[in-house]
Amino acid sequence: MISDYLPLLLFALVFVLILFGYPVAFTLGGLSVLAGVIIYDLDFFYLLSLRIYGTMHNFVLVAVPLFVFMGIMLEKSGLAESLLETMSHLFGRLKGGLAISVVIVGGMLAASTGIVGATVITMGLISLPTMLKKGYSPELATGTIASSGTLGQIIPPSVVLVLLGSVLNVSVGDLFTAALIPGILLVVMYILYIVIKAQLNPKSAPGITQEESDHFWSEGAWKRIIHAFVLPFALILLVLGSIFTGIASPTEAAAVGALGAIGLTALQKKLNFGIVKEVMRDTTFLTCMVFMILVGATSFSLVFRAMGGDKILADMITQAGLSPNMFLIVVLLVVFVAGFFIDFIEIIFIIVPVAAPIFSAMGIDLVWIGILIALNLQTSFLTPPFGFALFYLKGVAPPEIKTSQLYRGIVPFVIIQVILLIMVIVFPEIVSFLPNLNN
């Protein structure tokens, strides 16, 4: 029966229109409303209003604008610049030391902001010219900065994990706890790659001169180190510590983080009305974009399930004889390929709601699924042609940096992410260890 495949045709049509450049929120919402009116008549609008109200009543989603606000405010505070400059001198004498410092700072910024665009642009403006001037290969320099900037996708507090928690209907606190070890492992694997690369090809990753190092240590080095590290660590402790110890929910911790970011910006003497206005405007813009897509995705999910789409998919999997592991691999491959063409928010709100009920019916741990999808989504920021981290970095890179060098530079880091993804699939304990410890 052709009617049996209408939900899949609707799903395919959404993808095609998005690839043609139509706005995601209005494509999802518009097509869903048309299909819903055809199926339910005007009663669809009543059902839709109830569903949207139920989604917007989700207290967890309040964390999204708060974490976005925190990240943008910290980007304006100058904290990233202080961290990068200090760290580059601490590791500068090592072969590949500048690249290692970028990775560590990327991890720290991820744990304090979680905003990929701001992190990549900041590190690109500060570190890339320095790395190129010191003789780093353009591929290693750009690859390190772009991939380190995306660590905010997996290291909590992460907007991606908040959205995944909402869609998968699991605890965001559990997702944050479960993501900590994979996030740290990814940082360690990046550093190991840089160390090995620097040993095999020292010219691609030279250290700073003894004269530069001596100059740093002769001028109040310890005061600068303490100032650069204490402030971000205090914020990380406030936000993540309150979540992991159970003192605060992720939403409450996000509020603490937003207030802490204002305080840190004031301590840096950067807080003024202009900064506050700019941060609030950017936060409003990003939050509106996320929630408009969420409303469209809610409409799509309502219609797709009403048409029996989830049942059709489940029947197809049963008839195909796919085991839970095979279905997981298929979903991860779809997410990986989709990441080449569409944004991570779109993937979360289009693909994940379709697959989540099937994972749940198969008895698979949805927290584990959430971490796997988050790791997978991280590659969407790096994979051409639409890798947003690459666009951000290209926009602030010197004119001599070619797009082809950017693409070649991120290949090893994408491979590292895929290796970690496979490790987490094979050894689920990497994800479950900390949540089980808390329970």
C-alpha cells in the first residue's frame, strides 16, 4: 500500500527541501501542518498547540538560553585570550607545545562555555597567526584549532546534551556525568596525536625559543598563571560540581553559570552596558533559532507518529532482521552522513525523535545512545562541505590559508573521533562508569 510509505515520503521530502536551502524550522513546521490538516482537518491545530505547550513547559530547556548566555559572556570577558597566552608559554618549549596548549584550552573553554563558534573564532584569531609564525604546518595548526573548538559538543555543560536529553527524555544530569570520561579521553587522544606528529615531523610543530620562555618566566609568571587558571576553574567547579554532587539541577546550574560569567567579566573589567546588550542580543538570536526548529520538529514528530511512521520503521527493522547493534550502526551512519550536509540541531530534532522510540523498545540504554550521538554530531562541525567549525576558522584565518589545507588538517582529528566512537560502542562502561558510581 502506498499509504504505508507516506511517513517515509514526508521524512524524505523534509531532507530534500533542507538540502535545497529552505529554512529548517519552516520546512519542518510547514510540511507537518499541511500533512496534519489533511489527516486531522482543523482539529490538528488543537493537538499541535497541546504538544507545543507540553514541550515548552519542559523546565530542562530553560538551560539552553542560560548556557548560551554564559558562553557568549565569557567569550567577551577576555578569559580565553588570557588562557591561551599563558598556556602557550607553559607548553611552548615542547615540540608541538603550542598545539597541545590549544587542545587543553579548548577543553577548558568547552567545560566553561560550550559555544563552538565563539571558541573556534577566539582561538583562530589568537593562536593561528602565532602558530604559523613559529613554523607550524598550516594543516596541523588549523586542524588542531578547529577540532579543539568542537570539544564543547561533548564536554559538559553542552547545549547538544541538553537538547538530546529533552528529545530522548533522559536526565540531562546523567548525560553530563556520562559524557565526562569520553570528553577527557578525546582531549588525551588529540594530545597523543600531536605529540606523535611532532616527533615524526619536528618541522611541522616546533617549540618556542628559550629567549621567549625566559622572558615569560621573568615577568610575574606565577601571578599570570594563577589569574588565568583560577577563574575558569572556579566557574567549572560552580557549574559541573553542583550538578555532579546533586546540589543543583542542570537548569539551576546553568543559572549559576550565567551569573558567574557576569561576575568573571566584571572582574576582568570588561563588563559594561554595551557588552550586556550585545550578549543578550546574540543569546536571543541563538535561542530563538533553536526553539523555532524545536517547534517545527514537534509538529513533524506529531504527524510522523500519527501516520504510523515509527511503527512502519519498527516493522521494517523486524522484517530486515536487524539486531539492536545493527540498527545502532545504521542510525550512527545516517547521523554521520547527515552531518556532512545539515546542522547538528536539525539532526537532533529530525533523526533522533524517529529512532529514539525504537531504541527504547529494544531495551537499549538511552543515556549511552545520547553520548554516541553527541560524539557523532561533533564530527558534523568538522566534515566538509558544511562543517561550521571550518567556516568559522576560514573567516578569521590569514589569506594564505587555503580551504584545501583546512580540509586536510581536520582529517586526522575526525579519524580520532571515529576511533573514540567505536571504543564507546565496544566498551559501554566508558559511559556508564560515572553514572553508576553516583547511583
